[in-house]
Amino acid sequence: MAEIETVSFTQMKDGTKEDYELLERLEEPYRAGTADRLLAELAAQADDTLAGYKITRLEHGLQSATRARRDGADTDWVVAALLHDIGDRLAPQNHDRMAAEILRPFVREEVAWVVEHHGLFQSYYYGHHYGWDRDARDRFRDHPCYASCADFCERWDQSSFDPDYQSDPLDSFVGDVRAVFARKAYDPAVIRAGEVTGLPATI
């Protein structure tokens, strides 16, 4: 049985250059598995899911992503639609921000902003039933991504709770998820800071 390589230290401040070179080498294949861990987390939402809805959280993600795909959205939007609620099991009170931070290094700035704010924007559809201000999202009315987020919620999020909708299977999104998370993190050519394209036009 092969011996497992470990660092020499028990406190990080005592680590050597060789220790940190070892960690860097071992971290690379671990980072490469990010997409598959996210897909496994998404698949787990088929069983460990919020009660009360007609569909599971997995199916909600699949419906959202399928709608985006069928609208002709690019890979960033499709993967964002698939993973926008990936934080539901671990961060139910701030799942939107958790999902955004997972996606942020690998997608356009606009897309990350939309995922980060979709929880607030989505409350437009139900907030008044809890006595909340359903128009709270209007504080972002002048933000360049406002329309993108409102459209994301209207077209792909709030509409995706239908047990009769025929979603594409999870396997069909694997290539897109792996492609996104294989990108160099924070690559300016990917992030495209300040650029807002909006959702694709409806047919």
C-alpha cells in the first residue's frame, strides 16, 4: 500500500517551501473534481429536498436549465440556471450568495450578479404573502443587471415548478458543467467585467 504524502507541519506557520509545493501539486487534481462534486450535490437534491413543492430541488434546477437551453442561452446562463439553488441544503438562508460565490470565478460577472441577487428578485412573486415588500428588488432598479435578473426569475426560475414539464436529464448537462469549471479562475476574458448582454430574446 502506497504511503500517503503529507506535510511536515502541524501549524501552517511552520510549513516549508517543500510542504507548500506538495500541497499545490495535490490541490490541482482536487480542484479538477469541482464540477463532479457539484453534480453529485445536485443529484442529492433528488432525495434531500424542500418539502411542499410538487417537484424536487433537483428537478427545479433541471427545469430552469432546460428552459434556458431551449431559449438558446449560452453555457454560462445554462449552468447558472442549473446551479442557482445548489446552496439550498447547506445555506438555506443565503443559498443565492453561496451559489454565486461558487460560480463567480468561472462565469461572466453579469451571470454571477444575477445568481447572487435572484433570491431577492424572486420574492417579487410571493413576498407579499408573508407581509414582505415584494418590490424590495427595486432598490437595484438602476443597476445594469436589473433586467437580466428580473428576466432570469420570470423566464427560468419562478416558472420551473411544473411536474408535467419535460426536463432534459442531468447527464445532458455534465459536459457544460465540466467545461465551465475547467476554465481558469477569474480569467478576464471569461469574467467580462462591466459587460451586460441580458438573456437571449424569446422566440
